[in-house]
Amino acid sequence: MLGLKKLNRCDIYIALNVLYSMQGLLYPSGAINQVFQLIIIVWGLKISIKYFLGPLRQTKLLKATSALVFMYCLYGGTLLLFGNPKIEHIPELPAKYIYLQVSLRSLLRIYVFFHYASIGYLTSFRIRVYAVVLLLSLIPQYYYQQAQIMFKFDREEVTNNIGYTFLSIIPTLFFFNKRPLLQYILLAVTMLYIVIAMKRGAIMIGVVAVLILIFPNIFSKENKHRLWAILFTVALIVGTVIVVTNMMSESGYFAYRVEQTLSGDTSGRDSIYSTLWPQIVTEPNLFYFLFGRGADSTWALVGNYAHQDWLETLCNNGLIGGLILLGFFFIFFQEALKSKKIFTKNYFSAYLTLFIIAFSKTLFSMSIQSMEVSISLLLGFFTYWVNCSRKGTDNNLKINV
């Protein structure tokens, strides 16, 4: 197992991604963060190209990822070179390069982390270190983004999308199972920021993820794990009651968000969904139905993104694109289930939680083209070890972690 006495390329790659995410805090947004983003994309292309050119190197999940990369490159490249006449009249339209840029930055990380796991640069020890670094870097980002949103909308209380980024940290916390006190401290901090970010989807998914993490420990045969799990559960319940009660009494906006949830209000998403879905299923043009209307076409229909991966993909990339996305998540789910025979129960739960978070986010937000570093980190890591097992390698997580 590698320690941190010597930095490797994976450490530098993580640092680069953290620096990119700190735009506005450490440096002004603009040219500097674009340079960081370009380096991240080129780094990903350099590593992934050998997997694209050598199909035998690819696992099933990498092949599914390659299909997504090809699709986004085709549509993003077309938008960049020729534009999309359906959306050119839309004011405040995102820059043409963004579609391709975010897709590559998001998906190519999977190849990078798969590769670094395969050469021993990405280990369970390093994942624990990265988890702490990523979590600590998110806290100042939360306050910076909160201030920006409050200034933009001229109000004191807002929802903050970074709640989903905090949510993505939870699967990495399974790697602290031998350090339960630290694990539960990190989990408590993570859940606190998920709640105060006020993203209802993130909160609901987070509750499920927390239950998957702590429930087995309550019935653990190890007294230490059982004791910490029970103490944390009690503290979590008491803390949640206190925090929610205070926020309900002191925060009119939080109370409003709770009332919205109870009444089924989806913050305008129902209007977007009710507009896009009929357009998709009743599309008279067979070409559009199969291949979509082109990158960012949701802007032509609703003046914004769909805020839901499936409708976004069906509108932009058609039925074929929807099937490619479905294939990715189907294989992702298969791999998570098959890992039960390979990994310890703890790491199987981590993989399953990873899938639940990534898939659930597609229903509330944009998961694929904005995949968090911690999600792609574990996806590449787990994919490599599942592939090792299939090749008969005895270096599996039951031995190494």
C-alpha cells in the first residue's frame, strides 16, 4: 500500500481538480480556471486514448462510458463547428463550447482513475486522504457560492446546488470503516452542509445513503463499531431535530421549502417536464425522435436546461442517446451487484451507494455531464478491481483493504 511520502500523478490530478473548483475563492474566474480545465481535459484525453484505440483494454463500464463520450463529442463538436439553428435566437444562451467541455471534463476522469488504480497510484489509503481534502475544500466553496447566489437574487436565504457535491462525498466515507469516530465526524459534517444547502433531492438521497452506511454497523459483531453506530444514530436524530426546529423557527425560507416539499411543489420543474415530455413522445420527425434536436436543444423549448438527465438526453440526443445513457447505468448497476462476490460487505455497500447517488441525481438534476470528482474517483477504482477479479487476479479488496 502506497503512503503519501511521495506524491504521484494521481495526487497532482486531484489537486488540479480542487484548484479548478476553487475559482473565485483563490483566483478570479476567467482565464485561469479555463487553463485548469483545459489541462484536466487534455490529461484525461492522453490517458483515455489508449482505451479508445484498444477496445480489449476496456471493461464493460468503460465501453459504456466510451459510448457516452463519443455521443457528447459528436453533438458537442457539431454545436461548436456549425451551431444549432434552433437555439441561436435564445438570449443568454450558454457558450457553444460548454456542452463539449463539461462532458469531457466529467467523463474522462473515470478513465484517469481507472488507470491510476491499475498502476497502484490510487489506493484505499489515498481515497481516504482525498475524501478529507475534497470535503474540506467544499466548505469554503459553499460559503462563497452562497454569497454569490444571495447577491444575484438579492435575498438572504437561497438553495445551493453544492449540496449535491457534498452528497457525492458519502460513498468515500465507507473507506473509514476501521476508524468509526472519524467516519461519523466526517459524515455529520457532510450531512450538515447537505441540509443547510436546502436541495431537497440531495437531502432525500443523503438520508438513504446514511442509512446504508450506519445500519449494518448497528448490528455489527464488533463492539466498537456497534457502539459508535448507536451513538452516532442517537446524536444524528437529536442533532437533526435541533437543527430542523431552529431552521423552521428562524428561517422562513427553510419553512417554505418544507411546505413546498409536502405540497409536491417542484420549484418549476413540473412546468419544464410537462413541456418537454410531450414534445419528445409526440415528435413527428423520425430523425429528431431517434437522434434528437442537437446539443442544448432544451433551451429552444423551455429556455433552460431540463434539470433532469433523461429528458435532457432524449431531447438533445434522441431515443438512441437515451438508450446509450440507460446502457451506462444498467452496466453500472450490474457491476455494483456483482461486486458483492468480490468485495467485503462494507465496500459492496459503498459501490451500491455510489450507484444510488449517481442514478438518483439523474432524476432531480444533471448527473452525467456534471459528475463530481468523488463519484468518478470511486467508479474508476471499483471498476478496476471488479475487472481484476474477472481476470483471476487474487489482489481483491477482501485482501488489500
